[in-house]
Amino acid sequence: MQSSLALHTDKYQINMMYAHWANGTHQRKAVFEAYFRKLPFGNGYAVFAGLERIVNYVASLRFEEQDIQYLAKQEENYDPRFLEELRHFSFRGDLYSMKEGALVFPNEPLVRVEGTIMEAQLVETALLNFMNYQTLIATKASRIKQVAKGDILLEFGTRRAQEADAAVWGARAAYIAGFDATSNMLAGERFGIPTKGTHAHSWVQTFMSEQEAFDIYAKVLPDQVTLLVDTFDTLESGIPHAIQTAKWLESQGKRMNAIRLDSGDLAYLSIQAREMLDAAGLDYVQIVASNDLDENTIFNLKAQGARIDTWGVGTQLITASDQPSLGGVYKLVEREVEGVMVPTIKISSNPEKVSTPGKKEVYRIVDPKQKKAIADYIFFPDEDRPRNGKRLKLFNPVHSYLKKYVEHYEAIPMLEPIFVEGKQVYELPSLEGIRDYHREQLQLFWPQYLRKLNPEIYRVNLSEKIWEMKQKMIDSYMSTESDEH
């Protein structure tokens, strides 16, 4: 089993690297930026995640001997001298990134890679794979958290995730965005995420009666008793038997934690269950619900008066079933020409796919009195940085006549140096630190940007210099095309 993920890439990356090597252009410098074009789920923001895995990948990026032997067998018949170069490959470039837990928006750089065209090209596939999936799941989890508010959220998606890595890293992404625990033991061991679990219907079916199953479970795990009450009949059997078990626990000086509902009309059943538990003097016993929950179902159940304290969310979260792809892209924005870095642009017949040229910085502009974000401001590194007291012009890059000027503000840099000349300079924060940072990020935004339905569009503004360069490059391309035709 290889420890490196050098071949966690698309073949066309290797082919382009080889073509550059054969052409003698593989050492030319290039700058790529990773971003997404459209917010997922109709949300007002996304939650950036995946940086820890990107860092681990880049830091250990090597071609091992078995990788070289595999490449040697490819039909492209790569030159042995190219393969020898790969034997000594390591990432020696620079990488900048948003911090995990940051609220991020379309068309702003989330990750920037600077290096030789060969190394910057190689990391594209894995970087997008890690960023796209984890950002998607963290965003979905944050939507659920916004709806559930102070309720407890449990990530229950392992069995429905596409594979083990998706389950483990998806659990981490959900925890970043505010989930309280996971059912996945490997995620708990690896990341220190609290783990929670109850029992399955098969536990009840194993015994002669539901009461026997509940009582034995309570005797074995008296401090961790949450009973699944819908194996046969929730109201006529499950809850009455759970109440008997709870009374036995009380006689032992213990308390049952909760019951779990996993089918049926969860609003009605939870209301009835709450009445039955309270009538039995068990007002401390909480109600857990599962069964294909997502932010829409939870929102509707709350609107119906459901008496649910804890939500176990699985399939809909871990697979992001209503939009299973973020669609993040990785585009060349600058390249070396005769020793000078020049901006480059991708033109498309689809306007939303036209890239923004040049290496860019992102600052978050914050009102210092209200402590709320006004806009994100994107500019070239050689421009003056926004600073308090310096009048800043914000205009909509799609509708440039929409302008706003701010003078008193706090400008927060959003892209952190992670690798400089191949050396890791960023210390990965603890998972709890990332969760804290995410909560701080949420506090920066007015509720209208965070709401589930019809969120307000947050402004992402380009500097005039970027906007003018982009228009000039588009016009230049279009005039060239017209001349040729």
C-alpha cells in the first residue's frame, strides 16, 4: 500500500507534465487559483473545509518506486528520463489558502498555488477532490445547524457514504460546521470528535420480547441508554416498554438518556412520546429522531411543533444528495513569459465560465462599529492594500454601475501562506480551534446572509484594476476573433 498520493490525479495531468518536460517548459512558473462559481443548495454562503487534508497531501507528495513502475507500463511510453525526474519530485512552490471554517463565496480564490507548471499542474486533481467534497459537506452541515439552532446534531452517515474516506472526512467537515458528534469511530479516533450511538432494530429482534431487549441493554450500558422504540409499534409497544426500563434504571440510581424515533410521522410521534414520558415523570428523557433528515425536513418538523431534542442526520448530509458536487475549478491565472509573469484568462461562450486574470488577494471588509462584514474585496498584490481611513470603492463586477464607497473599516486578509518554497509555514489548528473560528465567522454576517430561504447576496467586489484588465483582455480576444473571421 503506497503512503504517497502522487497518483491520486488524472492521467491528463501526467500527460501535460510530460509534454511540458519534453518541450523544455516544465520549469516555467505558473499561478493557479481554486474557486467555485455558484453557491450550493441555494445557500447564501459556503464553508471552506479540506485544508488539513490538502496540507498532508502536499507535504508528503512523492512518487514512490511502485508509482514509477506503474507509469513505465503506460501506453504513452514515457521517456525514462522523465520518470527519473519524477523520482526526485517534491512540491517546492508556494500555497496560500483560506482557513478552514471560513465563510466563502463564489469566484473568490479559496486556494492559490504558485510554482513550476509541472508541480502546480500535478496537485490540481487531489486539491479539488479534497476541497470540493469537504466544503460541500461543511456547507450542508452548516445549513442544518442554522435550522436546528441549539438542538444536538449527530452525524450518522457512515453506512451511506460513498466510501470510508468520504465517511471519515465528511464527519470531520460536519463537526467543523457545528455538529456535536458522529457515529463513526474512526473519525472519533483520528480527529477527537465525540462519538455517539444507540442500537439497531436487530438488537430488539434478537430477543424474545422488546422489553427483554431494552432491559438487557440498560443493564449492560446503564449510563448510555438510548432506546430505539419503533421496531414494532412506537406508541403501543416501544415507548411503554422504554418507560418500564427507565423506571428500573431509576431504582438503580440511574437515568435513561433518550428514546429514538426512526420512522413514521416524526412530528406526531414526538409530541405523543413527550406527553407519555412526562406523564410517567420522565421529563428528563430526551427524544432523538433520525430517518433521512436534512435541513428541509427539520425545518418542517419544527414548524409542525415536533418535540425533538436531538437530530441524527445521515444519508442526506454525507452524500449531499440534493447537490452532490460543489463544482469547484482550478484555473491558470498567471504564467511566465520570457522571465516575466503575465496574467492569463480563460474565455468561454458561457459568461460565468470566463476566468478573472492575475494572481489575487482577498480581504474581508468589516464595519468596525457593528462588527459585520460589508463585502469581500479582491485585488492584485501590487495594488495598495485596503486600510482604515483609505477610501475604498466597492462596485458590483456584474453590474458595475452599482457602487459603494467606504472609508472607516477593518480589512481582514483571508488567504494565509501555507507553504513557502515547499516548506510548510502554517501550523494546523486544532479541530476545536477550527470550530471556534467558524462560529466567529458566522458572527460577522447579518442574519439575512445566513438564512435558509432566499438569502441576501453577499458582495464580492473586484478592484478597478482587475475589472479593467479583465475587460481589456476580453475585448482583445474578441477583436482578434473578429479579425480572423
